[in-house]
Amino acid sequence: MSVWDDLVGQDRVREQLGAAAKDADVLVTAISEREPVPPGSKMTHAWLFTGPPGSGRSTAARAFAAALQCTSPDRALGGEPGCGFCDGCHTSLIGTHADVDVIRTDLLSIGVKETRELVRRAQLSPAVGRWQVIILEDADRLTEGAGNVLLKAVEEPAPRTVWLLCAPSLEDVLPTIRSRCRHLTLGTPPVEAVADVLIRRDGVEPERAMAAARATQGHIGRARRLATDERARARRAAVLKLPLRIEDVGGCLKAAQELIDTATDDAKEVSEGVDGKETEDMKAALGASAGGRMPRGTAGVMKELEDRQKRRKTRTQRDSLDLALTELTGFYRDVLALQLGSQLAIANVDVRDSLDRVVRSSTPEGTLRRIEAVIACRRALDRNVAPLLAVEAMTMALRAG
């Protein structure tokens, strides 16, 4: 099993990264011996992975990092980097390699303070591997100030440091940063390929794997959650009933409130599992007494932790709402396909009766307006509009058609 096996439906990207990993050894030798970089090298110091959610941006970045750190003896004989079995590959993939840092955020943004620490670490030489690899999974969440801090490090990197940035699209990254990166675009994986991964790696039954892959339209992470988590399936079923429950104003308001309540419950569940332990660990680190009394001068640290936890709770709620809105968009996309007689495969086959009811009671023009209403709700949430107001406005627009 090579490091590339989980990179589903991305043959072109896999080929490019494999060629770059091969050239990386030559580049390391040139750097070590202070020789000129060989012309035509496919390896470079900064990469930008873009693609729709679920396409495998972070999976590609991790696989590339593992290939760069591969220590397989077969490489000396011309073997492909990224065997998947050596210590370099294994530790890179599971996140314990000393020279591979994976940075993701559970907050709404990545600020200047965190980015400066990241840039400081990037100046270090590799401890055990060939390269110091930094994977920034949420490059689109960098604030403008943080992006400017990162720019200098990407523009003038340490000799053996590689930056792997991930974002949904080029427009989500500062032009000055993306112009200094080699760009790789990932597409949505085929439904059949996603189902095969669920069967092969997660042991999911073939019928359920195909249903989950089809319902999520090739989004690997969501497909895995849907195939393995009964609660996720129940929540999806509840969301897909919403188009049939908005026949009057009362139904619209009730449906909106239930969506918000579900998202709030998700945020509460995450906070209950993480916040308490974080707080106790912080108190212990600061030397709190047995009675819980905090030492003087630590109030600011605890306040900073509380603020971080609040931001994480907000991010979790937004993510839960965004998932529900994505599923609604998929529902109306199926409705539109049926109304227009399209040959596109239907994603929500399991709720075909509901689809047919909406098809008969509306027009293609009305369906397009409903899709636009869902998109408008997502944009409103991005602008920090109160979630309940945004969702209520959406459900009323869905009713109007």
C-alpha cells in the first residue's frame, strides 16, 4: 500500500507529485553540496492545492509529505518514493514525523500570532528527515495580516523547507502568496472511486458505501461519516424533509429553529468533549491550587482560552449549518435535474418520493430561485448575520419559490 492509495480519482495530481518527489532527492544533494539547482527540476519549495470540498486537498498534501520523507531502500534502486511502509512514510501519514507539521484550525480564522510562530518553525533545519514540511490545511482562513506574515517565509524559504498550502480555490489565497506557489487543482472524485475506498479501507458494505458516495456526490469525508455514523444519517434525513414542511409561515419558522437547534447541539457536544479537559489542563499548567484558586496574574491566560473556546463553538455551529445547507442544495439540484429531464445521476435516490412531490408542485424557475435562496443564506452566514435570521429568511424564500 503506497502513500498515494487514499488519493482518490486524482491520477494527474499523483503523477505530478510523484515526479516532484523523485527530483527532491537531487535537489537535497545540490543544496547540501551548495551546487546549482539542476535545470528542469519538478520540485519546488511552495505548493498550493485547490479543489472543491472533499476532493482530497489535505490527503494529497500528506501523501506528498510522506513521499518526500520516504526512506525505503528501494529508492536507491530507482523505486517510486512513497512506499507507505517505511518509518518516514508511516510517521508522516499518522502525524508523528518530527519534520512534518500539519496546521489546521477549529476557529473561524488564523491570525498573525499563530502565523508568526509557524514562520519561526519553518526556519529550522530538518531534524531527522530530508525536508522540513509544513502543511497548512486552512490557508483560506488566514487573515490579511497573517497572509502578509506568511508571504515573506514563502517568498524566501529556508533551503530545505517545503510549504504545502490547501484552499478551496485560488481566489481564497492572497495573490502575492499564490503567485509564489506551484498550483495543483484537484477535481471531485468519481462516486464509484469513493465507494471503493469506503469498502476497501473502512469495511463498509458495498450497498451502503455506494449510497453514501452518491448522496455526498464524491465528498470523501462526508461519505465516510454518512456510511459509518447512524446519527449523521438521521440528521441528513431530517434536513431532506424540510422542503415538504414549509407550506405555511409557521412551518418555515419551526424548520429554521430546528436547523439552528441541531447546529447548536453539535457545537455543545464538541465543547463538552474538549473545553472541560482544556480548562483543567490549563489550570494544572498554571499551578492552580487544590481548591481551584488560580495564581495571581493568570486571569488573562484563562480569558484567552475562553475566547478561543467560544470561537471554536461558533465555527462548529457554522460548519453544521453549512452541511445542512449543502444537503438542501443537493436536494434542489436533483429536483431541477428531474424537471429538465437531465441525464445527470440523482444523488438523493433514497428520498425519491419527496423529490417527485416537489417536482410536481413547482417549476424549474422556482427551483432555481430556491437554490439561490440557499446560496444567499450561506453568504449571509459568512457575513456574520445572526444564524436564526439568515435561516428564517431562507425558509421563507423556499416557501415562496
